[in-house]
Amino acid sequence: MTEINQQLFEAFRSDHAVLGRGLYELRSLILSGDLEALKAAADKLDQAAGAHIAFEEEDFYPALKAFLSDEEVDGMYAEHAQGAETLKAIKQLAGHEIEGLDTRDQLLEQIDEMEKHVSECGELFGAMGGLDESQKKALLRNLNRWRERAPSWTSFSRRKSAGNE
């Protein structure tokens, strides 16, 4: 593995670990019913994941379009948008809502979907084998720029359709 590949892989691994831990924390707090801690954890994940979400949407997914179908790429954008909506919903919960079985189950289902996306997204790293070194360098540079900008997930994520890019 080249140095650029290694750096990009480590950046992905690190970002996905943050996402995984954040989603696990959300799940635990939903089950415990600790609304204030849940809202704080959602805000923390929103901030921590934003740069990676922005990078994927603006740089990574477009670079992989040559290797993936439009349907697959559109689905990943939609999953990001759903994740952002879930974080927004958690941050807007009122005190009694988390106790409702329907709300709790719905949030847990949405967390499951985000966890599935995180695990599947990690598999996309293999698709980058088709990119040349200059493209990989550009991806790493762009990821680092997004990290400097540090947008939140909810302020950045949006669903793109194949005809609306």
C-alpha cells in the first residue's frame, strides 16, 4: 500500500470509528431514556462527523461514480440526509417523547440504518483502487480541508439526485 493509500485509509478508519462510537452512544442513551445526555451526544456526533460527511458528498462519492451505479451513489446521499434528519429529530425531542415506545423504536431503527451505512461505506475504500495516485492525493487534501472547515453534519448533508448535481 502506498503512503497516500495508507494515509487515506487511516483517515477513513479514524472517521468511521468516530461515527461508530457516536452511534453506539446514541443507541445506549435512547435505551436508557437520558434525554439531556442523548441530545448532547447527538450534537457531539453532528459536529464530529460533519467534515467526513461533507468530504464524502463533495469529493469521495463523485470520484467513485465511475465505479458505482447512480442508484448506489444516490442511495448514499439519501442515507446521509436521513442521518442528518435523525440527529435533528433527537436534538428537538421534548422530555416525554423519548419515553414513547414508537419514538424510541423509530430512533433505534434510524440508528440501525446509519450503522449499516457506516459499515458499508468502509467497504467503498476498495473501489478507490481504480483511482490514480494524483486523484488519491486530491482526496486526502480535500478531506483535510473539510476537517479544517469543520461543518456540522446537519448543516451540510443534503440529498443529491442524479440529475441535480
